[in-house]
Amino acid sequence: MTMAKPKIASVWLEACAGCHMSFLDIDERIVDLLGKVELTATPITDIKTFPEVEVGVIEGALGNEEELHLAKELRERCKILIAWGDCAVFGGINCMRNFLPAGQVLKEGYVDTVSTVNPDGVLPRQDLPALLPQAIPVDRAVKVDVYVPGCPPDADTIYYVFSEILEGRIPTVPTDIMRYD
Amino acid sequence: MENTKKNTIVVNPVTRIEGHGKITVDLTDDGAVDRVRFHVTQYRGFEVFSKGRDFREMPVITPRICGICPVSHHLASAKACDAILGVTLTPTAAKLREVMHMGQFIQSHALSFFHLSSPDLLFGFDADPAIRNVAGLAREYPDLAVAGIGMRKYGQEIIKTLGGKKVHPWHSIPGGVNRSLRAEEKDGMIAALPKLKDDLRKALDLVKNYLAENAELAARFATLETSYLGLVKDGNLELYDGRIRLKSPRGRITDEFDDSEYCAHIGEHVEEWSYLKFPFYRPLGFPHGSYRVGPLGRINACDDISTPEASAELAAFRKSTGDGMVHYTLYYHYARLIEILYAMERLEELLHDPDVLGSDLRITGNVTNREGVGVVEAPRGTLIHHYEVDGKGAIERANLIVATGHNNYAMNRGVEQVARDYITGPDVKEGALNRMEHVIRCYDPCLSCSTHAVGKMPLKLEVRNSLGDVVRTVTKE
């Protein structure tokens, strides 16, 4: 089955945007791709809430309550969920903080750093999502259908995955373009 | 505290910016704007979890702060490591680092302007969100879209040539670089430049015409009279290695200091409602010592630009608003394009320098200094890496002041001003939200960087009543 103009939603959670940048690195092919898919809520468009979509894409690990919530919400509203990049697939570099309690990570960052002037020890908390005890990969919270590792995945790999989906297949990244960084 | 809260509007997420953020607008009982805040909602903790790592790993770890300007972190980190080794780079290594840096300025500034900001200028702030994006750009202005894509690709290819990958390259190492530049690669880079310069000149015309036709908006839109901070070399605009200069709103040089002394001059303030700190100039305190960085900050802080065409553009830029110092926030876009022009001209200079084809790439050494500071201009502003190590080189303390943070106070003030202009009561038009977001977009924030996190930068607007209850959440749909 080929889909007619599938809708795509993507989100960038605990990560560096590098996977979305690698997506933009498909360069001229983006013009062609944008003719075949409909971008809905993504970091590069202005639609803010996920509609029902065929394909959901998550870049990034889950490190705070908002990110956890967004991962669950996107999972509910998409048919195929893709995890882009080492952070979404494995947790990535974010997991280096997991050796320390979240409270200590906050205190050291906002009080102890050398140029910080914070005599009252104010910690960010108001109107902000609280840190999860540990940063976790996406599939610790929701089911993932397609794994695309790499830091970031190469643009050609990202393009391959979309091409396969447009052909109606659930892609598995072949070993010759599969990369772990 | 809760019962003193007023009506609040929240924009979440802020989109087409590079990071995670939301805006809240508190309203008084009669619906007037009371307080406006821009919150950065993500924190990852790089300074903390780097402890114990060998400092030589930092040029590979820290770029993961930001996939949009990973080269900035790569270079600032490598410079801090050079300082720990106590070495001075070979001319070839220093110039190859700068070549990669110019590639990054071209790609990152092109992304900011063509992919993220130009839709607002071309379609208008009140245009349908469904077309006001890069896809709409590709449909309605294919030539401009293709030019932007090509410019970004060119910068990314330079990064990949030297560092193996477009995002998170690996080229700089403590004491130098790990790969030389081949003559045919250099020739290819030079050959592509004339066409890109032509495209850039067209974009400059577009921005200049837009600002001339919308002079009233430009004068009013989130305009702030602030100090400006940026690197200079002999007074000229500098992106890779220079002294840190602070200029006052009236154009007086307030201070100029060596980058290793940053901590005596710059402090960071913490608010409990944002994960992004607020850097300030210590002698003036917070918030009076706040300043702006990035394209407008650098263009205002420098005396001149060392390359001819960019220098001429700078002179025109300064004349365009009268007295030399330009405080109009929309002029960030204009300043950004002048910097792309500089990056192209500087790249051309470097590529014609025989040193870039040299093979003397690295000076080796051991831990000589227990502390090292590395500062570069990232596309979004001054980026500071500061490491303290033990005798074997394990990180004991790390401190990072990232470009977007310097603009935090200005972004908050700018959003507040636009809210006061466009919001009266909880019935908020989408165009008003987009204008607030565009303030943020002018600064091209990389919020990932800012909190040493990256993030999505969606924006939500929440309106809260005087009891603190959310009476309306405005997200763009």
C-alpha cells in the first residue's frame, strides 16, 4: 500500500537538534520530499500540537516531564513512530548525568559553576518541567517502530527511511548505512 | 504567591527557533499586560557530567550540546584544551580551524535567515501558519529557497571535508587538527564562492528593501538600547580568536579584555523560572549590566570589518538608522547577512593563503596549565568554555557560557514590549503570538546551547487569571 501524502509530525526532545539538521542536509531533495509528504507539527513549522499523523519522529532522549508527556502524546497520534539518533535510540550523551541524582545536577549547574552569581541558591523550578530522575531512551516509555541510530544519522539514511515509508514499507536500516557514533 | 497571580497567556512551544522555550504573559484583572517572561524549559547538565572525563575528550563531548553550531563548541573546547597544554598552534592548524569556522557561519546564518526567518518577512507575520515556513518558501519563492539551501549546503560540505561529517565533525584536537586540506578540495571551495556571493547580495537587497518599506515597524519592533559584546582583533570584527569588547549604547568602549579573564568581568544570574541563566557585566551588576551578542552585538561592538565588501556594507548599515549604533532588533537579520558576506570573503582570503595546504598540523604536549579558557564567536554570540583539570587531565570543573544566554535579558524585554503593543486581554490573535516568537527568532537562539541542552523550541502562550488559573492556552494550530 502506498500512502497519499502522508502526514508527518516530528519533535526534538532531550537532544541537540543535530538529527533535524541532518534531515535538512538532504538539501535539494527536501523540495521534492515536501511535495510528497505533509509536514504538520515540527520544530521548523508553526503548528504547535500534534494532529493524527501517519508518521511520528522523535529526536532525543526523555529527560524531563514535558518530554515524557510529548513522547506519549505523539505515540498516541501516529501510526509509525521513528526514533532518530543515538539519544532517542539509546539515551545518548544525556545519560552521562544518570550517575548523579537529578537534584545534584541542578545544584552544581546553577549554584556551583564558577561564573554563576547565586548567593541565595535559587534553582529553576517555577513554570518549568521537572527533570526525570534519569534520562532514558524513547522505548523505555513508548513503543518504537523504526530505529535510526547515529550521532546524527546521515542525511542519506534519513532520506532512505522516508523513501521506504513512502513505498509503504516499514524500513529497517541496512547495515551498510547503519551507524553508531 | 499563587493567589497574587494575574491572567496569564502562554505560548508553547516557540517554533522555528533552535531550542526549547515558552512565553507566559500575566494579565491584570482588567486584562492589561502585567508581566511577560520567556522561559527556557530544558536543562541537560553538561558542566556537571563532564567531571572526571579526560579533557582531551571535551572537543568531542561538548559539540553534542548543539547540532546547529557544533563547530563552535568543537573549536571553543579545542582552544581551552590548547591552553591547558600551553601550546601555540601552527599557522596551518589555526587557519584550517578558521576555514571550518567560516563554513559554519555560512551554513548556520543561512539556516537562520532562509529556512527560519525569511518566511515571516516574505509572507508577513499574520500569514497562515500552514504556509509560513520553509515548505511555503519552496513553493512561493523557489529561487530564494534554492539559494538558501545551496548556501547552507556549501558551509556543511566544508565542515564535512575537514571533519568527516556535517553535524558533529571531528577535526580539532588539543594542540591542532587531525587532517590537512587537499589542493583540489581547496580549489572546489574557491570555485563555488562567486555564485554564493551573488545569491547573498540578492538576499541583502531583500532585507534592505524590507527594512526600508517597514521602517516604522523596524524602529518599534522590540527595539532596545543596550550594550553590545563581541570579539575584536585590532578593533575589527573577529570570529575565531580575539579580545572581548563591550561597547555602551552610545558607542563608547566600556571595556576590552583578554578572553582568559572573562570571569572577572562576566557573571551569570539565575532566575527560578528559566533554565537559561542571565549573564551580565559584573561592574554594572544585574540587570543593568545586561548586553546583547550575536550578529547585531558584534557589528555594533567592532570598529570595522577587515574585508572590503563587508566593510562597505557595514558603513551603509550604520548610516541606515542615523547615529552609528543600531539598536533595532529586526536589524539582526541585516547584520547576519553582512556576517555571511564577511565569512565568504575571509574564507577566500584563507583559501588563497599557502598555509592552509601545509602539513604541520599539531603541537603535542602534556598538562602544563591546570586551567584553560577557550572563547570563539559562535553564530549566535560569544561562546566561552572554561575547564579546570587535575595533574593527569581529568576535568575537575567545567564552566560554559553559551551565546544565547547573553541575550536572555534582551529577549525577555523584547517579548514584553511586543506583548504590550499587541495584547489587550485574553483574546489574543495568532499574529500577535507570532510577533512575540519573531522577537525570539531575531536572536536566532540556540536554546540547546543555552542550557547546555538543545531543545526543540516550540512556544506556547498561556493566559492566567488573577488567581493564577490558566484561562487560555494559545498554541498554533
